[in-house]
Amino acid sequence: MSLTPLHDAAAVPAVHPTDAGSLGVLLLLVIGLPALGAAVLLLGGRRTDKWGHLLGCATVIGSLVLSLVLFFDLLGKDAGERQLTQDTWTWFTAGSYKVTFDLLYDPLSAVFLLLITGVGSLIHVYSVGYMAHDERRRRFFGYLNLFVAAMLVLVLAGDYVGVFLGWEGVGLASYLLIGFWQHKPSAAAAAKKAFVINRVGDIGLSLGAALIFVTFGSTSFTVVSAASEHAGDGVLTAIGLLLLLAACGKSAQFPLQTWLLDAMEGPTPVSALIHAATMVTAGVYLIVRSNFIFSLTEDARTAVIVVGCITLLMGAIIGCAKDDIKKALAGSTMSQIGYMVLAAGLGPAGYAFAIFHLLTHGAFKANMFLGAGSVMHGMDDDVNMRHYGALQKAMPLTFATFAVGYLAIIGVPPFAGFWSKDKIIESAFADNFVVGLCALVGAGVTAFYMSRLMLLTFFTKKRWEKGVHPHESPNVMTWPLIGLAVLSAAGGLLLVNDWIVDWLTPVVGEHAEEHLSVSPLVMSLIALLVVALGVLVAWVFVGQRDVPREAPVKVSFVTRAARAELYGDAFNEEVIVKPGWSGVRGLAVFDRGFVDGIVEGTAASFAGISSRFRLAQNGFVRSYALALLAGAAMVLLALLAVNFS
Amino acid sequence: MVAFWILAPVMVAAALGLLFARKAVHAALLLAVVMISLAVLYAVQDAPFLFAVQIIVYTGAILMLFLFVIMLVGVDASDSIVETIRGHRAASILVGLVFGLTLVLGVAQVSFGAPLGLDEANSEGNIPAVAKILFTRYVFAFEITSALLITAALGAMVLAHRERLTPKPTQAQLAAQRVRDYAEHGKHLGPLPPPGVFARHNAVDTPALLPDGTAAEASISRVLAARGTVKSAPELAEDVKALTEGDD
Amino acid sequence: MDVTPFIVLSAILFTIGCVGVLTRRNAIVVFMCVELMLNASNLALVTFSRANGNLEGQIAAFFVMVVAAAEVVVGLAIIMTIFRTRRSASVDDASLLKY
Amino acid sequence: MSNDFPWLSVLLFLPLVGAVAVMFLPKEGPLAKQVAFGVSLLTLALGIAIAIDYSPDGGTQFTENVEWIKSFGAHYALGVDGVGLTLVMLTVILAPVVILASWNDGDAGRWSPRAFFAWMLALEGLSIGVFAATDVFLFYVFFEATLIPVYFLVGGYGGPNRARAAVKFLLYSLAGGLIMLASVIGLYVESAKTDGGATYLVSELAKIDFGTDVGRWLFLGFFVAFAIKAPMFPVHTWLPDTTENATPGTSVLLVSVLDKIGTFGMIRFCLELFPEASRWATPVVVVLAVISIVYGALMAIGSDNIPRLIAYTSVSHFGFIVLGIFVMNSQGLSGANLYMFNHGLSTAALFLVTGFLISRRGSALISDFGGVEKVAPVLAGFFLVAGLSSLSLPGLSPFVSEFLVIVGAFVHSKVAAAFAVSGIVLAAIYILLMYQRTMTGPTREEVAGLPDLRPREVLALAPVLVLVVVLGFFPKPLLSIINPSVDHTLSKVDKHDPAPTVAESTPEGAHE
């Protein structure tokens, strides 16, 4: 770029990384280890069955160690120097357009690296136990490694197209893992659905990247961030909206939310890693990473906030009605990501809190998913909470860790969720009262459905199926639970001294001051009050009553709607799928009948004409002679006509 | 011109007869009428050589050939009147009429002027004059026609030739066959009796009489027997009686 | 002697020959009609010869006769062969060469 | 390599001579197959040698020029630039793959298996000729000659309706060729009017200014033929019918190699010879290309027959290629050129792997499968990778090209890009739907005993998929030879890439 960006106080921070030097190799290794693991496990075949899971764990743990090394190295640098790049090779060039695989390592990538490899490692270890009896465990670990590698590419890429690579890579891994038990048609269908809906989001990312190229002549963060201030509002808003579409797809935000609940068909560790802690938060990452776009466009941010608000309420409502423990948690995930998106939409005031909530959520939601997996493990893979009850005695460790996660998500101090969610609610109120109210109500509903889940699973009476003997899971599964529980409890430490905010400042810019009319303390108290109300309601309506083993049929419209996931699927089915299918069928008829019909018809008409003419060749000499004579007569007539005209 | 006006209607009538004659033999005869009339017209038009050739070649050779073929194919083979191709006859007549009318009208429109006549060309006699042209200017074409005729003759031979499918039986085989037939069916060993032997008549339609006075059926052609033109034995006997009585 | 009546006669005979070829089914009769057409043309040739005052027309007629003779020989031989195999002299029966 | 030696002629005639040689080998026994495979490998080796010797910025290379028919101005002229070399390489790479993969496909045909392989080699040689010809007349001769082997390959070996499919293919292509012939003759007429006299050399023709009307008519003649070949909506219907009945190997050569003649011709002849007419036709062609993308994808979704489905996906992909060509900017054209190569690989993989699947089950209907993954995991894995490459997953080679085309289309027209990009969703639907229905779910009885891929089949498929992955991350070898050619083409059509909007606008006046 020939233009030098004009830096002023309100300017967005430009990405101007320095060469990573010797650490760059580590960056490559962070991605390379799990990628290598995936390659070995997937190409190695049955030879690697015996030690495949160990290799899978080892590569991710190796990445975690490297990430920690990198993180502490970054921590030791000055705030201004915390952006490193590692040159690799040019991916492709065309005309003036050049896309490279250069990696960008900055505070944002750093925390993501820790989240991905940290939670990833714990879940890999957990999976060793969870998938112990699956004959295709080796392949499962291959896919998990593939996912980790792709996710790392996503957060380390220094170019939108590079992000796209990781973006689709995690989509592929998600597809493979949701459909891991592909002999189940529901799993295969869910996998396909997830991928296809993600692809709808990818339209946004493709077109967004294209628009960015047209506008800035490059898609690398460095160039775009330096020049974004010079772009027009319209263009920035358009880019923002396109990126939001991408984020909606990947993060299961309204209106592309329907795939997430179906994705629970995958094995539980997958749900924990991909559909709770990491992949689904990639949308939030994308928005925060693109802060140099979003900070400059009020309109796009408003759209982000609206999407976030709608989704956080939708997810919460769905979570209230689901009896499937994983789907209830998935609804909760949707809702929590809604919070993050909402926070990201607040702009400089919210980026850091979005990431903060993302991190804490990654810990406590992974914790609860794994807990749910542990419960299912003990309950013979039954997922219906109405068949649980009073499990706190049978599975004390699971209960304890789950409880930590529960307290974290509903926002009880001092657990991690309190700090992160409280900050978002505060920022939301500072931005707009309605938005704040949404966030507040969402918190109350969260408290309700999580308490309901807690009560149905661990308290109330036994409603177990016959022959089920709940038991605590093996150590290899409980240790990761404990690890995640610790993180869920202590995640709030990141906010000490506003560390997380300062840490992310080089990436997202100076944190904007909040202008809240009431003091933060009052705000927190109000939020706690709402949460307490939610818990109380749950206690009254669930804890104090007998829970029927079958879900009651006669329920209010709201419950029915929530059970039907607010008719998202029904809407897609009626408005897109069914008309789509009839359209495709109609098109097939059109193709056969009209497009090919013209061709075939031309051929057939020639064939018809010749078969008609053919009849003139009747084999009778006399007919031929007649034709001959007629011809001669005509020649004669013609001659006469010429001569006497 | 008198000859023309006499012959023309005859020729047209004979030609039309060609169209309607049921039997091929009749058609051939009507054609002969046309051809002879044509020959006369040639003669009238100072073409005595062609007159002779027309009579010899057409009426003599070609028509005889036709008659031979008719004989071989069967005299009785006659057309059925029913037209098998739908609309063909009407169309033929229509097209023929159009063609003919156009031709006639077209020809009639042309004024040929007075004929120059062949008196000068035929001054040294028609045949020498024709020969002169034929053996000078048209000698090559003439020689070619000889090749054509030879080819045609060969072609006719090839077409008429029937390939033997079985080896020709030898004398010995034929003799053995005869003896075998005699042994199995009692077929007469010797040659068949000729008609009329020991009889009043020696015509072909008269069977020979066996020593006992009965007629030998084998002595006459089966064709004649089928036609019923064979004289029966009692008739013969009466003839014999009349003769003997007359002698008395 | 005017020329035109001869030519008209020739035309009429030719036309009758044509119609005969078209309507008759007995191959021999068809052949006769062909001969009639040839003869009709011969008449015209001879007439033109007289009209033009040279003998070329007669020569042409002579060649027509030769060719006609050859044609009849071969043609009749063909009819014989067909008759031998098909037991029929109808031209309609030899209609395999169709469609 | 010395520059005088006619390397391209050798490359072109090696398979042709091989084809003749194969016909003299014994009908029975594997010798004919082995020789055919050996010849194709030899051709590949020679092709690689040529590619190594090629210098990316050197323009048209390995040129040969012998006067052929003087009165027409026709020459036997060969030579390759970046675009031509890419496609020649695609041809020589796919030929041994196809021969190895179709090892037993020729056994059940109407003629002997040796004829099957001889025709394949002949097709390879003629295809190389098409891509290497630098004389329009020679190109035309090769263009039409390629139909003959395909006709016999389709008509002699393959499904129950092969005869009809072969005739349809032949007549459809001939019709296109006929229209093109008119333009070829027109070129002669026009070039004869110039001072240089009649010529068919592309290099000479490119200098002629045909004038608006004549240029447009000639352009149309070429374009229609190439659109049929490509195939584009609405002249695509021969392709599904043909692939439905052809053997997988034939389909690969047909779709991956031969159909590229259409898009190759659009660049080489439509754009470079008739720049004005190409610019004039751009709006219509872009619309047709976008329709092809969406239409092909939708038809693929609705297909139950696997080869038909793949044929329709190709219609969609060719829509992308044509779109990339006619948006006339570096991104689009580079993408389109790259797409030609990548589509060749991915479609080849898809045809071959589904071919293995179909030959095992004896049915080509998706509804006849289910749960194959359980019994044949390796096959399923290859299928998935091939499918993912077809839906342009990043990391696999088609992504780069598709992304570049979308970017190029976006530069040209935002609306066209917006419609074209829907192709990526539809691609996901048709590939994953097919995978879901065939591979996943409970294993059906009929497929329970299906054997997994044999070593020969793995050996045939693996190189293609390895290339797909390697080029997905490192397409530079291809792009480095394609980009100079693209610049050349763009200079011919007199188009320049627009500069990024931000670089032009000042901070104050920055509004859309």
C-alpha cells in the first residue's frame, strides 16, 4: 500500500507484526504436531490402532507445551511488540493479488492457542477413556487432531484466506466427528446439515474476502488494518455484514443456528471441544479479529448486537425445554455465544469481554459437556434427563465438577462466569438499555434452565431405567473434569487488574470507557438478583415436583415452540428444503423436457421426417417409374413455361 | 400421307390395346401390329433400310423372343385387374395424360417448316448412304455395339444357366436306378411304348394298343391326357370294328 | 408430307408406352411397353432425319434398335431367372428393395 | 533439450504410435494392457521432461512450424504456452491413471480390450495435439479427430444405452464443430484479404483486425462450438447422457481432458483472436456461466444416478471456469486456468472412485447404496476426499481456483459473484448428500459383501489425490506458468485489472 495510514487517537490498531525469529519455528510446530498426528493416524491405517490414541494425545499436549512457551515469551515482551509473524510460503498469486501462509501470533492468537490446546489436551485425555470401547478410536483421534490443527490454522493465519482454510478445516473435522457414528442415519444427516449450513456462512466469508480484496487490494490483516480507515462506510458495513454472516454460520447464531442442536449426535468429547469450547466460538474470533472493520462501522455492529441478542434469548429458551442433556447444553452454548457476539458487537468496549467470556465459557462449558458425557457413560448412553435423578451420590466427582461449571455459567461469584458475564451485561447496559435488558433476562433464564438441568440430573428422585447402575467414570475421564473445574472456578483471575483487557489492547485497541448510570456494583447485584430468581423458579417448578419419566404432551405453546427449537428447523424445512426439492425436481423435468427436449426433439423430428419419407421407397418399380415420369413431365412443363412465357 | 392416316389410328388403337390386353400373348400380337405399321411408316419416310431392319429385328427376332418367353413363363399367366398400390393407377393415368398432353401440345406448337426430304441424301441409294455414314463417322460406335451385343449374349447365357446342384448320374447309375424301380415298384423296365403302335392312328393323341386290345396309358403325353384330348380305348375299338366290318 | 403428324404420333405412342409401363404388372408386358416407347422414339428420329435432310437420324434409330435388342435379350433373361425363383412374372413381387 | 528437436511432435505421436502398436498385440492376455500402460507412462515421463525444460516467462515454446496446405495457409504448427502446457500435463498425467484404473473395464465391451486401450492412447495423443496446436486449421482437425476415439470408447464399452449415448455425443459435438468450421473458413477468407495472404497461424491471425461485424460472427462460431464442448447451459445435455453410459475411464478422459478443449479454446481463440467481440459478448456469457453454475449444481442435487450427478457437477464447475475466463481480469483468468487443471484432477478422482463403487455393486443409483463406509472404509475415504475436492474445500487444489474465480467475478460484477458463490453451498449439498446416502447409515444387505479397494485401484487413485492435496497448499508450480500467459491474454483483450478502491479514494471522499 502506498498510502500511509493516519494514526490518531481513535484509530483502529494496525497489525504490524515483527518477524518472529527463532520462535517462528515453534509456531509452525504448534500447528504441525497435530497435523502430523492426523496424517499418521488417518493414513496409517490399522497399524496405528494400538497406539493411535496415545499419539493423538501426545501431539496436542506437545502443542500445549509449545503454546505455553510462546505465551510466556509474548508475556515477556512490551505491549507494542506483541505481534509476531512467521513467513512461510506464498499460497497463490494472481495479478496483483497475493495470498501467503504467513502466520500471525499476537495476544488474541495467544489466548486462543492456550484455549484450544489446553481444553483440547484435556478432552483428548478424556476421550481415551470415553472412546475406549469404540473400534474406530484411532480414527476418532485422527479427526480430533485434524480439528486441532485446523483450529490453530484459523487463529494463527495472517490473512482472511488463511482464516478461511482453518475455517473450513474445522468445518470438515466437525463434519467428520458429528457423523462419527455414521451408521446412525441421524448422525450422518446432522453432519451434513452442519456442513451445509456452515457453507451458507462461508458465502459471507468468500464474498467478504472478495470485497476486501476489491477494496484494499489484499486480504492480509496487515494491509487491511492499515487501510481500513480510508475505506468508505458503505464498503465497511458491507464487509462487516458479510463477515457477520460467516460468523453466524460457524457460531450457530440466528438465523443459521439450527445445526448446533443436531450436532449433538457426535460423541460427547466432540460436543465439548468443537461445539462448545472452540470451533463455535470462531465466529466471535472472526469479529474480534476484524475489529479494524467493525470498529469503524456502527451499522454492522448494530447488526451484530441484534444477532447476539436474538440468539442469546433463543438459545436460552430452547435450553429450558430440552430433556436431552446434551441438547440443553447446546442451547446454552448458543445462548452463551450470543453473549459473546453481543459483546463483540459493542465494539472497542466489548471485544475484550467477548474474548474473556469466550475463554471462561470454553472452560466451564467443556467441563459440563464432559460431565454430561460422564453421566451418560454411567447411564448406558441415555441422554434423557427425565431418566436421571439423584445422581450426586452415584457419581460424586462428576457431580462436584459439574456443579462448579453450573455455578460458573449462571454467574455466581467468584466463579469464572460471573466475572465475564457481568462485564458483558454492564457493557450492554452502557450501550443501550434494551440490549442490556436482553442480556439480563438471558442471565435469569440461564439460571433457570441450568438449575433445571442440575436438579433433574443430580437431585430429585431416581427415575433410572431398569438395569442401569450408575457408576463413577474411570480416572482418565475424571481428571480432565477436575482440570476443567479448576479452570471454571479460577477463570475470573484473568480479570484481575483488567489483565485481559490490557492484554488484548494491542489487537483490539484501547478499551472504550463505559458510561453506566448506576455503579457497577449495583449492576452486579441486580444481575445476581435475577440469577437468584431464575434458580428459585427452577427450584419451585422442578425441584419441588415429581418429574414424569415421559415428557408431558399437554404443554403451553411456549414450551412446544422451545422444544421445536423455536421452529428454526421447521422454518428451514418448509421455506427452503421443501420448495428447494420441488424446485430441483421441476428443474429435472425442465432439463429433460425442455433443454434436452429441444435437442432430442430436433433429432426426433428429423428421424420422423425421414421415416415418413422412407415410405416412398416402397420397392415397387412402378412407383419409381411414376416418379420418374412425373419428374419428366415437370421438366417438360418447365421448359414449356420458359419457352412460352 | 395416306399410309400415315390409315396406319396411325391402327397403331394408336393397337398401342392402347397393349394397355388393356389381359393376356401377354395378345399384347405381343398387338405390339407386332404396331411394329409392322412402324416399318411401313419408315418405308414411307425414305428409310428402306430401317424398314427391313425393323421387320427383321423387331418383328422377327425380338417379338419372337417375347413369344418364347411367354411360352416358357406360361401362356395363361395373365394380369389381375385389381391395382395393388393404392392410387397408383389413377396417378399414372393422370401423370401420363399430363405428360402426353404437354408433349403433344409442345410438339404441335413447334413449326418444323417444310421437310427437306432425303432425296439428295439417298441419291446413291439409301443403303449405301447409310453404310457410308455408319462405317465412317460412326464406325467406332458401331464396333462398340458389337461388344455390347456379345456382352448381352453372354449375359443372357449366364442368367439362363442353371448350376448343377447334384452330380450328373452316369449311365450305370441310371440303369441301376431303373432296375431298382422295377424291383420295388414294378415299374416297366424298357422304354415307354410310343403312341399309335399297333393302332388305327399313329397321332400323338392316340394311345398304343396293348396286345389284349386295351389302350396303353403310358404311351401318350400326360399333358394331352390332362387336356382330355386323348381318344379313349372304346372309341378306338369302334374304329377297329368299323374297319373290320368294312373289310367284310 | 408434313412432319408434325409423325411427331405427334410418336409422342402419343411414347405416352401410351409410359402409361403401360406404369400400369401393367406382368414383367413381359412391361417390357413390351418399353419397346413401344423405344419404337416411338425411333419414329421421331426417322421423321427428323427426313425433316433435316440427312441420314443421322436413321443411324441413331439403327443404334437404338441394336441396343434394344441387347436390352431385350438381357431383360428377358432376367425375367426368366426371376420367374424361376419366384414363380411369378409380376413386377410387384420383386419389391424387396424397400425402406 | 535442444530447441530444434520436435519434442511436442514426439509427445503427440508417441501415444498414437502406441495405439497402433497395441492393435497388433494378441487379443487375449494382459500384454496389450501392459504395453498401453507403459506407453502412457513413457508419455508422462516425456511430458514431465518438457514441463521441466519450459521456462515460465518465455512465451510460446517448443514451437514447430511446417507448411502443410499452402493454398489454405494451413501449417503443422505446434507450441505450448502456460495454458497449453498445463492442459498437456493434465492429459499425460491422467492417461496412465485412467489406464490403470480401467484395467478390466475393456473386457466386457463390444470389441476386444486391446482396442479399448488403443483408443485411449489415441485419445491421449489427439488431445495433446489439440492443446499444442498453434494453427487454427490443425486445431480444428485435432478437435474433430478426438471425437472418433470417444465415439468408439462410449459406443463400444459401457452401459446399456451406450450406442445411443455415443451417437448423441457425436452428433452434438459434430454440430458444434460444424458451426466452428464456418468460422474457420471465415478466418481463411478474412486472412486472405490481408497483405500477408491466407494463414491459419494463431500468431498471424492475432494481428488481424477483423472489424466489428465480421469479428463478432467469427467469434460466435467458435464460441458456440466451445460452449457445447465445455459444456455450458443450455447445450450441456449430452454430457450426463454420455457419462451415464460410458466407462469411468472414458468419462474421465471426456470430462477432465476433452471438455477442457472448450474452455481452452475460449481463451486461445475467442479472447485472443476476437478481443472486441469477446468484450461485446461478456455480459451474456457471464450470465450463462452463472446459470450453468447454479443450474448444474441444482441438477446434481436432483440426480440419483452417480455418473449423471458428476456430469452435472462438471456443468457447474465449467460455469465457474467460463465465468473466470470472461470476467477478463488476472484473478478470474488465473483462477479459470488453474481450475481447468484442478477440475481435471478432482473429477477424475470422483469418476474413478465412484466407478469402482458402481462396478462392485452393479448399479449406478445412489438409492441402491447405503452404509458402504462400514464395509469399505478405504473406498469411503477416497470417495470423501474426492468429493471434498469437488466441493472446493480449502486445502485441496480446487479451492484456490474457485476462490480466485469468485474474487475475479467480484471484481467484474458483484451481482455475478453473489450468484456464483451460491454454488459453494449447492456443491456441499450435492456431494455430501451423495456421500450420506451411499456411504453412511446402516449397511444395506446388497452392499454387505463389498470388497474394499484393491491395491491396483489405490495405486491409480492415490497419485491424483496426492496431487490434489499438494497443489491445494502449493499451487505455485502451476500458477507460475499460468500467470505470464494470463498477462499475455489480458494484454490481447486490452483489459487491465482495476486498482483497489481505497488506493484511489482519499480519506475524505471515501464513500462507496
